[in-house]
Amino acid sequence: MSATTLDNPLRAGIRLERTTEPCVVVIFGATGDLTKRKLIPALYRLVQERLVPAEFAVVGASRTEMSHEEFRARMRDAVAQFAEGGIGDEQVWNSFAEKLHYATLDIGTAEHYGPLAELLTRIDAERGTQGNRLFYLSTAPSLYSEAVAQLGRAGLARSERGWVRVIVEKPFGTDLESARQLNREIHQHLDERQIYRIDHYLGKETVQNLLVFRFANGIYEPLWNRQYIDHVQITNAETVGVEGRGGYYEKAGVVRDMLQNHVFQVLSLVAMEPPASLDAEAVRDEKIKAMTAARPFTPERVRADCVRGQYGAGAINGQGVPGYREEEGVAPDSATETFAMLTMYFDNWRWSGVPFYLRSGKRLAKRVTEIAIQFKSAPHQLFGQEMMEQVTPNQLVIRIQPDEGITLRVAAKVPGQVTRIRDVNMDFRYGASFGVKLAEAYERLIFDCLLGDPTLYARTDMTERGWELVMPILEEWAATKSDAPFPNYEAGTWGPRASDDLLEKAGRHWRRP
Amino acid sequence: METRKQKDETGVAVTETRGVDVARLERELSAMWRENVEESEGTAAGEAGVTRVCVANLIVFAPPVEGRDGIDALLEEVTAHTPCRAVVLLADADADAAALDAYVSTRCQPGPRGAKQICGEQVTIEAAGRAVENLATAVEPLLVPDIPTFLWWKDIPHYEDKLFARLVELSDRVVIDSASFDHPLPDLRRVARLVGEHPRLALSDLNWGRLTTWRNLLAGFWDVADYREHLDRLDTVEIEYTRPAAAPDQTAAQALLLAGWLASRLGWELAAAERYSPANVEAETFRLSAAGREFTLSLRAVEGAGEESSITVREVRFARVGGEAEFHTRMSRDQTKLETGARVGGAQSVGRVVSYEARTEGERLSREMALLARDRIYEEAVAAVVRIIESPRGS
């Protein structure tokens, strides 16, 4: 919570929601897809929820020449189309639209920043936004560094009387060196506390619930270690293909696109030690500590513990879909991986010897992201093989999307004269238990940034550690790309057979989500 | 035994069995669940069965005038947000003959896009005459263990009533609605006393919930650093309200609660009462002080179309003399929006329009069921308004 709210005696009481300080949100890339699909709908939702004050404004900035009115009209269409509740009350929209402004700005042109600064000063005077600025870089990644440098040179990276924060979208670099370079360049103008590297997975309710689930319940944490857990599976599966982004994806692949950021963030929350407090730095310290203990990949380990895949033609939900190499913008002999499976180990007391199996891919059988904690079998088989044949060890499944919830699989006696045992699920579903719509990830994350809470954002060391871990994989796969047996899985399946084989060799199998 | 099944137009399935005694209710409920599951297994693809969910016990006490239909409709809304076991008590203590009758039903809400239906369950007990006295003993065995229990006392709390006292003991939280008070100030005084005498009692007031948006917006002014200093230098605070339907000659409970909240949070004390008369509540004005500085609080009744509405506060204004600063929050005529404005010195007014979501009683009740801890801010607000308004009368 910000300092001003603490100083407000009327804010006392847990039933009053947090609201942000006055500020202006400046969106670079205001004509882009993310702005209309996610950012403006999220900001409008914050307004509808009364989570931002009256002293609030949004400035869209982009190269396209446009008036304030044209920008307002475009954003109105965007909200009508993409916000879940649409425009809602016209007066509420009009009140929000008055706070929308537009600035024509080419990121690389220094002369464009003077008029932007003047506009922001004018908004401060008219709307009482008090010099607080949030710059949202929703641009091509190649422009992040330039945008920050221009802000710095124009004096916009500091505010005389308020704060300046910058949200940087993913991808944060394309490899370890580029990530380090980007960090160096950004740090020339901004302190780390001003930088908010967004990972929208961390905005999801179930991901946040991981902290609560692990550390607010007394019964799980004692079991959360090598003594009781056999292995962990993290599945991040998409049914979509590259959706017209073949050009981008060819250079990225699933390791860069999903694993080293989203999946590693989730992984760190599962593997971390309890933080001393919920302070952002305390939480982020524990996350990086866990990831530092992750065993590095060597070329041998890549060959033994990792699997890459690329989808061929197949069917999703009964509809035929083309293979990756037939997608627009994709080379017919592409060696880009659309599926990756990693076996990770943490060399520390808690997790020694416990494999973490991670898989992420496109065009898989089902859209799902989940964490499955597989506990060890009961130490003594009291009930005998015949009775136990339908029983698998206890499993705790944390579903991140869709249908957010938590399931614990336990063995139970089938009613009857003889003892038969079967698995049953104890289910908690957000939708059923709370009956509320979960907030969009962007809504939550932007709100946190406005509050100055970086807990759910990635810190420099975490982004670089992610790259450090995956670089040997990317390098090994690049060196052996001609050996890649692509395509090696059919669209609509759970990835290449090798992924199943790798678990089966260890006497385990992938859960079918 | 009589069994009735129905599905209304909203898709809510209700199965009822009447004529069973209280001890058999659990068995009847179990049978109904089995039947629901069997029925759902026989449905077309897309209706994927039922999930029995129970996150709380909800005891509803209602006087006979309430009738079952209104409560059933309300519980349908509650189930949609907070699936629970509801134990509805319809009590007629004045009846000559003692009687105790019970019904059980399951209450299902269709899940989104073919997902499982979410089902809660309801036990309704009708008690008459002397049977009312022992009603609490019938309730206790029906509560699902290890989950929170809420008592919704859908009446003015009868604090000396044995039944109320027993039910309070069974509950983690008691929900009342001060909008229904026919003597708001004396009734709030009784609430204050109840809270004082039961240190473990957590109390919810639906009427306080209606003020949450108001309080949030009013507090929002002082989140702004440039405005903050004016909070300690106000000269006038005005609260306008429409007369409550339940007590047309009284000050609205909402206005009292809002005044109490401001007083408790800002340390207001009575300096002098210039005027207070419950029989003439056009404008009550109080001379208050805080941190050695005096100012005026006015509670003003205004004509309005919303007399039947549960939203009675119309406008709140804070001002410094000479137009140095003025802050207001005002309800729109159609009661769907709140408009705020802040003007300091000669600057133009900064404001906004936000929606005021008119929640149903069921939705408000569900929101209260998300809370367990005592609401000390509410308790202090009630205590403060009673202290301020009652002081001159007692002196």
C-alpha cells in the first residue's frame, strides 16, 4: 500500500479496497493489439471498480497521427469489443474518456518527447495527477532500450515531485547476452525499483494462490519436500498454433516464448522456501534462491533429460489443422521447437533428488496450465496388490488455467462387503467456492504497478537466471538442429513420444490433464 | 411424506420433501443428493452432473410476515455466490398451538457452458407457539461441522430473546440490516450495547455494506497528497439523505452510520449541540471539534424519489470557508451512479462518475459471508454516532 493511503485515517479498515495514487499512464504502442485487447480494457475495469482515483489519466502514444477524439473513439471500440462487461454505463465511459489523451510519438525521435512532456505537465495541472507517471512499453521488443533512453534524455525517467515507473513487456531479451545488455541499458536511466518486467502468468489468481496455499495452510508445507514428494509435473499446453506470428515464432520457439519466463516463474513459486515476509523483495529473494539451486543443463543433460518437438498436421477439437512448417512465415525445413520438455533438479536440502518435469507446447490436446505434485506411495502396502491396483499415489493438482482450482487425489474404500479401493478427488474450484469472476491478469498487474508493488513482476536477476538455465539447451539444440526429427508430434496430441518415454524410463508417466 | 420437484425458468432445480421430522432431515437430504446425481447422469451431453458444495452454514431467522417465497428467492441468489447449507427458521411465537414442521430441498445453479451444476441445500423449519423457544436445539445438529456459521437475523434483533441469544452462540457472524430499523438511533444504541456485551460477536450490517462505495470514494479524496491537508481544516461537513421508508420521521440509519464512521476515524467529539430533535429532522446541526478545532456537521433530510430505496444517502460535502476547498460525492437521481468533485483554491474541479452497483439483498448477504473477523470500523462507527448524538440529550 502506498504511503499516502497509510496517512489517510479514513482508509483504516480491511473492507475498504486499496486505491492507487493519482497518476498518468502513458502507453507506448497505443495503436497495437495489446493496447486494445488487454491494456485499455484492464484500465477501464480499474476505473469501473473504483480502484483508481479521479486524478487519473491515460496517454496513448504511437507513430500514427491521431487526435485525442480519434483515440477515444478507437478505445471505445476496443472496450466494447474486448472488455468483458463492454462499455457499461455511458456516463462512466464518458468520465473515463475525458481522461484519455493521445500523443503522436516516434520512439526514436527525440523531438517528439518535448511535446509529450508538455502534455503530461498540462494533465498534471488540469487533472491533479501530481507528477506520477507509469510508462507502459507495449512496443516491439527491439524498441525497449531506445524508449527508456529517450525518456531518460528527455528528463521523463525522473519526476520532480512524484514517481516514474516503467512496465516492460516480454520478451525480455532473446538470449542471456541480449537480456544482460537490455538490463544494462535500461539501468542507465532507471533504478531497478522503477522497472516492472511483466509476466502475465503471475497475475493469475491461482498463481498468486500458490503462496497462500503453501504458506497459509499448516498441513502442506511439512510435506512439501523430498521426503514426501516423488516428483512434480508442470504442464503448460496450448491448442493454438502460431496464429499468424510465424515470423516471430521462428526466432523464438517455445523455450524462449514460454518456458524461460512463464513456466520458470511458476516453478520458482513451487520450489521456493517460505519468505520472511510478503514484502516484494523478500518473496523475490526466495524465488531467485530457488532458481539458483536449479541444476544447470550440460549438453549431456540436454540429451538425457530434455525433449524437443515440433507439430505436424493433425486435428484440434475435431478440426484439421496444418503442421508448423505449413504455417505462414515458417520455413518449410524449420528446426524451431514448438514443444519442449525439461527435467529439472534443485540441488538443495528440500528438493534433492526430486525431478521437476516441465512441458510446454503448441497445438497440444487441450489448453491447460497446471502443476501436479505427485506424492510418494504409502510406505507399506497394507491392502495388497489386488486391492491397490486401481490406486495411484496421492496427487495435488493446482490448475492455473482454465477452470482455476485445486484437486487432491486420495484413495477411498468403494462401498461394499469387500474392501476395494479407488481414487477419488477432493476438488476446490474458484468458480464454485467463491462465485466471483476472477480478475484479468493485466488488471491485477497494472494495479499492482500503480500501487508500487513489484512482487508479481520479474526482477533483473530472475530474468537473467532464466536465460542462464535455458542457454545450454538452446545452444545444444541449435548445434544439432539437423538431427531434430521434426515434425515429431501430431497436432492435437500431448507432444512427442520421447516425452512420455523419458518419464516411463523413470517408472512414471505424464498425468493426463 | 410429500415430495415435490420443480425447475424454474432460471434453471434452478428445487427438490422438496415435507412432513419429515427434524431427525430424519439428514437422511432425506442424502437421498435427494443421490437422486440428483442419478438424474444428472441421465441428462443430455452438456449437462455434466452436479457438484455438492457447502462453504458455510447460513441460519436465516425470519418473522412469519416474511413468507417462504421471498426467502427462497433470496437463497437462490446466495447459492449462486456462496453455496451453503441454509437452515431457514420461520417462527411464529404468538401462535396458540405448538408446532414444528420441516422441509428439505436441494438448490442447484446451472454451471457455465455445460459445467457441473453447483448445488447447495436448504432445511426449512416452521415453528409455532412454544416450539419456538426450543428452536435452537433443532438447529444445532443440522449445522455442517468445521465450516463457518452465519446467522441472518431478518428482523430487528430481539437482544433479550433467548432464541436470538442461543443462535448467536452457534454463529461465527451475525448479519442484520439497520435499514429495517423503525427507530434507527435507539436501535443502533442497542446494537452498540450488544457488541459491547459480546466481545466475541462478529456483526455484519447490510446497510453498512451499502455504504462501502460511499466510504471508498470519500476516503479517496484524502489519498491525494494535495488534498490531504484540508481534511484537518474542514469548516463544514454536510450529509444529505432521503427519509427512510421504515422510519419516515427519523434520521436515516445510513446517514447516522456515515456520520459515526467519520467521527470515529477522525476523532470528532461534540462541542455543542445547536439543535437536535427527532421529530423534526429537516436539518440537525452539530458543533463538533477535533484536535482543538471546531466545525459543523449537518444531517439534512431532503425530498427524493428514493424513499423506498435501501440507498438513502444522497450527498456528502466537505468544505472550508471562503471556497478554499470543496469536496463532494453525490448520488445520481436514478441511483445508479456516484459523482465526485474536488476543487481546491481557484483550480478547476477534478471529478469522475462511477457506477453504483445496486446489489440485491442476496448479493449483499453473500458478500458478508466472505467475512469472518469482527468489523471494528463498523463497531466504532456505531459507538461514535450514539455517543455524539445522544450526549446532549443526556446532559
